[in-house]
Amino acid sequence: MGGRGRQKFAGIPTIRGKFIVLTLVLTVIPMVVLTFTFYRIAAHSLGEKSEALAMQSRQMSENYVNATLSDLNDLTNAILSNPDVQSTLETKPEDDYEYLRNDETLSMVVRTQTQTKPYITSSLIYAANGGLKHSLYQGNVSVRFGGLPTLEEARVYYRRLLAERPMMWMAHSPFESGRGMAEDRIYVGKLLRKTTGDYAPLGFLLLEIDKASLFRGLAFHETDGNTQMWVLDQEGEPVYRLPEQGVADQALLRQIAKSAVDRPVLTKDWRTWNGRQTMISYGPLNEGQWTLLQKVDQSVLFEDARKIGAWTIWTFLIALMLGWMLSYRLSDTIRRPLLQLSRLMAVDGSVSATGSAQAFEAPTSVVFNPKDEVGQIGERFLHMMQKNHELYGQVYEALLSRKQAEFRALQAQINPHFLYNTLESLKGMALANGQRDMAEVIGAFGKCFRISLSYGREQISLGQEVEHVSAYVKVQQFRFRNSFEWICEVEEDICGFYVPKLILQPLVENAIYHGLKGRTDRGYIMLSGTREGDMLRLTVSDDGGGIGAERLNDIRKSLDAERGSAIGFGLRNVHERLRHYGPQYGLSVTSEPGQYTSVTLLAPIRTE
């Protein structure tokens, strides 16, 4: 196994590659182990703390709701034990006047007890001994329950309290006439008994309660779709939810309500809630009639752990990059002298410009360190080349006559490199004579010519295309004595994409010769470029005279027509080359007479 590993390592062709591989091996393996270990420890620790905080939050909410419900129970007991309530319910009113007095007495007692309880919206007292006409008393002005119930509905509910339990919570009105009321209310009924003697039942008290006001204390929870709080009745139906738009897994809610009968308190359990892994905890409310359920998505509990994991990965990547850069720089100390030696070997002995037997001169760019082993080899190689110089000169002399004939033939041809050098010479002469404007124009023209050729390539980067058109604009600004301003706002992150060559220059040329034609003041030409999805949008705009509606319509028709005189060859050429990539690409023209003209170019995003 060791021999096979050495063979693979030896198969890496370059010294730099060996250094980089070595650095990666020494960096990646320890960092991967440390990253995984650290993340697991952090995830376990932070996850446990998050779970504990979630359970504490649920316990606080449970204590608050139970305290509120206990306070409400104390309020009903206070109403029950009031002497006026006791005496009023024990005796049957003799006439309507006595009934009205009793109604005022009971209303005053209820208002006094409930005025500090804003969550109580309506109340109703049923007197079992009231007879057919005097059994129902409304406790305040706001009468809900869908109106007062019928006497038979009140008696049915009274018998239910006697049979089942003296205090009963309901998610909707217990009376058929009150069904369909708003879902923001809940109801609690309390059996009223004598406080002395045989404690015989006297009737019942029914309170209508606003959910939002009753559970207002739960608002300190920062709930969202991932963290939710539910109050369930014994059937698993939601009594209250936070947030109000929370989506329930009804089957799971019924299962939890059923489980809460045998196991009233659940500190922590993992369930699937609407297809997502979720931590569930619950506890009893209101003496077991309700269950407070808290649901927290796994993503929330382990959010801090994920952040630590992300930072650990970034730290690993930075360390990896630094190690790679260090190995890159260290490998250069060996690679550079070897490359110099390799370049000397590639000279093939032709170190003399004339091939004569003059003394050998080493290239000035080659410098070896005599203290370095590779440098010592380089010095010896230079000495060997000096000895062989005369032989190279003789070979050179033999071939010189034939080469001269070939050079004369080449000189008769137009050489782009000769033109580049000539323009550079002219630029140097202009600078020497103090003609900086002329030097800049010559330099811009040379750049424009060089990018236009682009070694025969049809595709160049957008950055090169912008550089080309900017050079062209500089020449035109010199020609027209800076009669217009050039503004270029092309986003840097799209300059690396490739576009067909020479697609911007015709647009700018039209803006100069047509858009700004006849202007006496300074005009403006602007090039902007952005990315839109998988397309590049490039726009050339001028603030010239604009184009009339009829002329603009002819131009637009001419773009897609096979023939037409409304546009020149340049615009048509650009449009047709872009349409080669698809019908969604090409040119479009907008204009406002007397204000502006804009030509927009849509091109595909290409990386090569």
C-alpha cells in the first residue's frame, strides 16, 4: 500500500503540484476531523440548551395560563358566595317588578367582580327556581351567545353540569341558538350552589371570554411557522393557537390529546409535524380539561449549531486557502530557477543576434543564485552554452542567406505586429514632442485595432469589447474636439462573459454621427450593462435630437426584414449575429424626439 501511494505521489508531474498535494493532505484531513468533531459537540451542547429553554418557555406559559384560569375560578366563587346572589337565586320572584330588581342586583354583582377582567365579554345567570319567565339574568349590557337561550336549552345545560362536572369549558356556545358565533370566543360554565345548609344547586353562571385577551400573556413568545403554541381541549380541538395563522396537524393533535389522558405531562418528544421533524412538549391546563402544547421545529433548535458549523467550514476553507497559497509561494522558490534553466535550454544556442563569434552574453533576465543547488546547475549550463556558442554561430551563418530572402518576402506583407509597433513609435514621438492629446489618440487607435483583430477570434470578453469601444470613443472625442461626454456604467461582474466581437462600436458610431448631429452644445453618450437572468442587457443612449415616430417605426421593421434601407449595415450586422443565438436576442430601439435615443442589445451569457 505504501509503495502504491509513493507511485501515485511520484506521478504528479510538477514540483508545485507535489507541494500543493502535500499541503492539502496535511491540512484537509486534520481539519475535516476537527470540523466534524467540533460540530457534533457544539450541536449536542447547543441542542440540549435550546431544548431546555424551549421547555422552560412552555412551563412559564403553562404557569401563566393556569394562574389566569385559577383567578377566573376564584372570580366565579366570589360571585357564587355573594349573599345577594345567594338570596336572589334561592327565592322565586313574585312578579315582574321583583324580577327586574333581582336582575339589577345580579348585574351589579357581576359587573363589580368582572370589571377588572377585560377578557370577560358577556355573562349569563340561570336560576333553577325562577320559573318559566324569571330564570335567566344577563350579567352585563353586551348579550352574546347568539341572544338569550330558550328555557329548555338552559335546563339541558344545567342538567349537564349536574351530571358531568361543576365547572365546564367549551370552545363554542353550549346553546343551539348560539352556534355559529365568532371563533374568537370560548365559554365557561359554573354550577351555583348554596353556600350553607345542604348546598343544594341553585343554577349556573356562564361567562363568554375573548381568547386573545385571555391568552395575552403568551405574546412574549416569538412564535412563527417554526415555533408554535397550542391550547387543546380534551378532543384535541384547538382552543387557542399562537401564531393565529399556525397550521395544525389535526391527526397529531388528536393523538396528543388522547395521550395526555394517561400521561398529563410530556417534557420532550420528537414527532413529525406536517412532514418536518419537530420537538413536542405539553402540560395540563385548567385541571386537566385543556392541554398546553408547544411545538418547535428542529431547524430552530439547531440553528446556532448550524451557524457554528458554517463558521467552522469557512475557517477550514480559509485555512485551506492559506495553506495552498503558502505551498504555492514556497514551491516558487524551487520552481522559478528551474523554469529559468528550462528557458535557457529552449534557447537552442541562438543567443547571438548576428551569429558571429563574439563573446557569449547571457540573457539579462536570467539570474541564478550561486548558493542554490539549482542555481549552481544554471551557472554551469551558461558556461556550457558559452563554449558551444561558436558552433551555433556557424550554423546561423549557413542559414542566414536563406532567412534573409524569406524576411524580404514577409516585409512585402502587411504585418499587424509591425503596425502595432509603428503606432507605439508614433505615440512615443508625440509624447516626446509634448503632444499628449495626439499620443492618447494614437494609443487608443492602436488598442482599437488590436482588439479588432483579436488573433482571428470571433468571441471576446465583454470587458475587451468595452475597452475597444472606449478606445474608439477617445479617437472620436479627439476628432470632434470633445463635443460630447462618454459615460460607461457596465457592471464589473459581467465583464468576464464572452460576446461576439464588435457589437458595441456600430451602436456608439450611430449615436455620434446621428444622435448628436447638428448639436452646438455638449452632448452625452452613455453605455450601461447589466445581467438579467441568463441574458446580458447592454444599452447605448444619447441625449440628441431623437427619432420621429414614423422613422422609428421604419427602423424597427427594418431590423427583422430581409432587406430595408431604414438602418445601415452596422446595426443590421449586429442584430443578425445576435439572432443567431435565438429569437429572444438582438437589438431594440426606443426614442423620444428632442430628448433621447436608446439602442438596447440583448445577448446570451457565454463563458467561452
